[in-house]
Amino acid sequence: MAFVVWNILDMLELSDEGSVKAMLSDFSCNKEIEGKFVNLNPDIEHFIKVNAIQFAREKKSITYIVGDEEDGAVLGYFTIAHKSVDVPVVGLSNTTIKRMKRFAELNEETGSFPVSGFLIAQFGKNYAVDGGKRITGDELMALAQGELLDAQHRIGGGIIYLDCLGDAQLISFYEKSGFKLFGARVSKDGTNYLQYMKFF
């Protein structure tokens, strides 16, 4: 199967906002598990339907829609931003510290590296299309990293990071994708997130 990746800003140039919203309105994170539908990530579903267009227009983050090249079905999406993050030196290996110094100077007062990196802010499959089976998480991640490699080629940089809920399957997926735990944070609404990063 061939995939196509659409930048949401390009979609808005080719079509009106109402049409783009309609295309994304069926996106769902509801997966059937043991005969019951469970919403795996309401935030992912809410963002693509409510915030993605506005955030892209405000240049806060850019969402990329992944579709099936044959029929145009929306299979998933990922959202990328370029933001700074503090990476604590405690717990980092000597090799990682050496690599970090290529991108940032250690702040002796805070004991962390303030580094600018690529944030994978949102990442999810659309279970409304064939139960999410047309694309794997690995394939979606490969497409996301492909876009980041293109951005790196144009503007530089070498660190990708993301926040992850403390879910065993999510942790396993991101660690299998080469991400390493470097910290934790609490969001404004009190949600606890683990922070993962990788060099590329």
C-alpha cells in the first residue's frame, strides 16, 4: 500500500476550511476491544477535529494528514512543532551528554541542557478506517521522521522529543522506535507525562 502525506496548510490552500474539517470529522480513536469500543486517546481525536487548523494557521504547530494514495482515506496524522525543552543531565550517559553538547550548553544552575528540538506533539491512527489496520504505528512513525529529516536538511537540528502518557504499550512503542526517557512533566490540567527524546 502506498501512503500520501498532506500538510494541512497545503490542504487549506487547495480547498476551503469547511471541506477540510468535513474530511477530518470522522477521525476516531475508538477501537473495538473484546466487543466494546474504547477511545484510546480522546486528546488525539479532539485535536485533529478542533485545534489542528487553528494551530497551523497560527504557526504553533503543523499537522500532517496521512492518507491511502488509492482512495484518499485518512489513515492517521502527526503534528510537529519546533520548541525548546530542558533535558536534565542527571541520568544521561556520557555518550548522550557528549552528543547533547553539539546542540546546547549545559546550564550549571539548573543542571540541564536547554535545547531546541522537533516536538512530535500529536501522533495517532484513525480507527474509523478498517479498525486502524491499514497503517501500522511503525509506518506512521517512519512518515513523521521522514518529514523531520526533510526539515533537518533545510534548517538543521538533531533532536526529536515527545510527551508520552504512562501507558505500557505506548512506552514500549516509543522505546522500540529509538526514543529514550529523559524526564517527566505535569500539564496545566494535571496530566502526568513522560518525556522521551532521540537523536537523528
